[in-house]
Amino acid sequence: MCGIAGYLTFQKEADVLTTIHTMSETLGHRGPDGEGFWSGRDVGLAHRRLAIIDLSDSAKQPMHSIDGQVHLVFNGEIYNFRDLTTKVAEAGFQLKSHSDTEVLLCLYHKFGPSAFSMLRGMFAFAIWDERVNSLVLVRDRLGIKPLYYMHNKNGFAFASEIKAIASVWSQLTFNRTSFWKFLRTGTYQDVDTVFNEVSRLQPGSYMTVTKGRVTTTCFWELGSHFLAPPFHFETEGSAINALDEELQESLQYHLVADVPVGGFLSGGLDSSVVMSEMRRVEPSIEISTYAIVFPGQSNQYDESVHAGAVGNLISANHHAIPFHARFLEDLDSLAWYCDEPFGIIASYALYTLAKEASKQVKVVLTGDGGDELLAGYQGYTKPPVSWNGVTKAILRGASSFIHGLSFSGISDASTIAWIKLMRKAGSEGLMYTEQTAYTSALNFAMVNPDYLLEAWKSWATNQGAVSYDALGGSTTLQRMLYSSMKARLVDEMLTKTDRMTMAHSLEARVPLLDHQLVEFCLRLPDELKLRRVDTRYEGKYLLKKVAEKLLPRELIYRQKHSFDVPFSEWLLEPGMEERLYSLLEGVLVHNGVLIKEKVEKLIVEHKMGVHDHGPFLTNVLIFEAWYEAYCKRIPGFKLVF
């Protein structure tokens, strides 16, 4: 696990080495164990190292091929690298290290891009191939590791985090279109970022830059595995055993490391299964587990009793980390490490948890991905609203008529009425994401009327809705899961885990998202994921049956809790009032994106208990904090609206 950055210039006089040194400085938290640089003609690569596999200097990066023609910087882990050494040997290479990086380098040198499909792991890496004068960027299948890039007439830059790019191109422009989606979900989606000039490489793809020409190729596509023929099992028992075998194999690979591996143990099903399988795979190793505790909070937030019970069951050294709300004290650091505006406030609890865990271990396993993969959220039991043909035609006609109107000068009541109408129209995917969004579309009433139509049209193309509608020939549950994995999993869950753990130089691994396990789970019939039991639906049905081999039933079948913090309540505390009212003088109001009087109205309504505007106000608060953090820490930074 590391941080990577690089620059390919199209201008001969550019100082490449200075550029990559500046970019690397912003990534020190991702790799405190060392740094390395390499520059050739018009190109430079930078690496920050967090040593996990082969701790010796022979595994340092950038790493170069034996003929000096191929240069690599790599972030992540190739869990099957020892299996792949046979291919490397057969290709005539003699390894000088025990690192997965060198195996990857040799595989690419011999097989080119076809090597990417051989890899089992989480990764984002860049290769400068002098043989063809090409820069190649690669991102893992599920998007576990991040990779951003910027391409303009002067050159091409890439990095593990956006701030590294912003550090050398400090004047960037505000991506207003993606901002509207951020207001609803608290995240930036798909290829979009907070800046118009910066994009993210999509999961399961690689990008090639040759003489300024950029091409992107997909080497693994999630949707094709959703549409593969489902498995047929002779008995339920055979299905249970098959999933159990896949889980154990994934855990065996995810424990490959030259440092101790611990785990986050929330007390929920997914992390409990992961840690229990870890104990079964490695019965004699010492396991350290970590859980966040909310002193004085209700069981809605605090699952420490359940986490402790699982820790005892697997004989772990279990650590309960008390969470004390110091949000305002840590807001600058939190916003900086999130890298772009990120309104998922549960990240703050994870930030605290990772900070304490990093004092004892360098690697943790997590339970991320189980809900999206196997239908764990309660929302999967409620199909999207499905209007009949006549009603939908009327709603779409009304929506089209409204789209032709101007929103300037209209009353609040009219704005709200029109938004209510439009949110009922459109595709099933849009109706589904209306149900799952963190904030209400009615909060768009605080947007400058000049931008209101733009905001609505932007939301209508949100990644969750587009993905839902794109998966034709599938069941409703499959479309829901595909939508969640393409949007919420990548842009929220995995982003949160990567940023908050790497803020403290801690590597997080996600065994439930091993791509072979994912491919297996996507071919499970719907009824093995979501099963009607008596009068209710049981999500993650097959996983719970596997868990019966490992855990007491009362831990498996208790009510599900999400990993969250009581932030709406915090916004009502006296210390937060000044910060909330500072939004009225913030950059979004100042630049006319939001209307001052309407923001103030939301604050008052939230304080008076008229409506819970906590999620929406949080998104605005986080954006302002992110902007302040960038202005403070990046010399010359300016966001052009």
C-alpha cells in the first residue's frame, strides 16, 4: 500500500523532477516508510512507500525492468503474486526480491496489458514503457484503490489523490454539474471530481497515453458478471459449502503479508464473518481487532457489546476505541484527508478508529462490500415505485414541460411543487435513487434559481440511476445491487475506507471484494441473497447460513445497524451554531451557487426541529471545510467558479 504520482510533459522546457517532488509531498501519509523518484525524457514517477510485503530495500520503487525499458510505481497488493512467480520464471526472469511489485513488473514486461487479468488483488499502478513511449495507468476491478488524472495541452498528470495534482496546478475550476449530485449523495460519482479538469480512472480499466493521445480499455466489467447464468445447486447445503470455500480462499490470500494483520470488528455480520474465517484459516496466529464505541449513545449507534462477543469467540486481542465528538477540532484534518468534499460523516468515526489501530498494526481486514454484494440493506426489500403506463406518460409529459420553463423569479412554493412532480417522473433507476439518496430533492430549493434546472438534470443522470437502467435483462434485485456497487460501493464505502485508513498510514483490505468471490456471488440466484422468511425478507441469506458454522444465531439474526454517527444531533449543540451560520458567508453563497436566505432558513428549521436538514447542511459544511483546507495547505490554490 502506497501513494503514487507522475507527470508526462508535452513541453520540452518543463521541470518534471520538481513537479513530481511537489506532488509527492502531499502524499506522505500514504507512505511514511520511504520515497522514491525517477525521471526520464519528459516523464517522471514518484512513490511513497508503506512497506507490507518484502520490507527490504530490494522492493523500493520506482522499480525498473532488467533492461531498463519499463518503469513502475504501484499502490496496493497482488495477493496471488507467489502463484504468479511460476509464470515469471517460465518467461525467463530471475527475481531479485520477494515483492509483488517485481512480479507485476516482469509480467507486464512479458505479456503487456494481458497481464492485468492475471492479478488477484487491489491495485492502482502506472507504467512508463520506453519500448513504445507510452504511459499506462491501471485500476483494480472493484475500484478499491484510487487513481486520478488530468490531461491538458501541456501534459498528463496522475496521482493516488487529487490534492497531489492540485498542488502543481493550483488554479482549477469548479465542477458545478457534479456538485449537484454531491448535494444529494455526499459523494462525487463516476469519473467526475470536484474539479472540471481532474477525473478518476474507472474500476477494471487501464488508460494508455501515447504522444498525447489517450485511450481507455476495460479489462473487467461488473455488469457482464451480473448477467452470467446463475448457478444451480442440488441442495442448499451445497450452496452453503461453496460460498464457505470461496470465503476461506479469499481470506488465505488476504493474509499474505510480512507484517501482522489485524481487523476492524464492528459487531455486524460482515466483519464478524471475515474475522471468524480469519481465525479458522489461521488458528494459531495472534489477532488484534478494533471497534469504535459511542459512550452514552443508544444501541442505534453503539454495537460494542456484539463486537466484544465476537472478539472473545475468536480469541482476539479486542480493543474498544471510545469515540468522543471533537468534530470541529478535527474538521480541517478530516476534510484534507478526504481529498475532495465527502459528506459521509461516518468517515469521522472511521478516522478515529484507524488512528488508534495504526498505533499497533499496519494492516487491517474489513467487512466492506457484503451489503452491496449480497443484499444486506433494508432498502433491497422495497422495489422502486412502478407507475402504470398512463400515469408515467403523464408525469413524463409534465416533467418535459417544466424542463422548458425558466426557474428564475419563481416562488419557493412553486419550486417545491415542481421538484415534487419531477422526482416522481422518469426511469425506474431515477425513482430508485430518489429512495436511496441521503438528502431530499426538496433541498434543491436553496439552489440559485438560475441553476435549478441544471441541478435537476444533473441529478437525473446520477451514477446509481444510470447503472440501474443500464442492466437490461435482469431482475429488480440485480439492478438494485448493480446500482449500489457501481455508485455507493465505489464512491462512498471504498473511498471512505481508503482515505480514513491511509490518513494514518494504515492498509485496509477487503476480503469480501476479492474478484473471484465477487464473480461467484453475482451468479447466486436471487433467493439465496434475499429470501422471504414468514412475513419478512432476510437479506444476505446464504452468508448468514455460512455464519451459522461460525457464530451464535443471536449475533447473526439480530437487527442490522449501519456504521454511523449521531451527526444531526451534534448540529444542534451550542458549539456548532457559529460554524453553521458561517455558511452564510461561505464560498458557495459568495459565488452565487446557493441563496443566503434559503440556507439560513434551513439552519433555523433544523435548530427548531421543524425538519431534519442535517445531511444536507453537513454536505454544505463539509464542502466549505474542504475548500478552507485546500486554501490553507496548497500554496496559491484558487477555485474558479
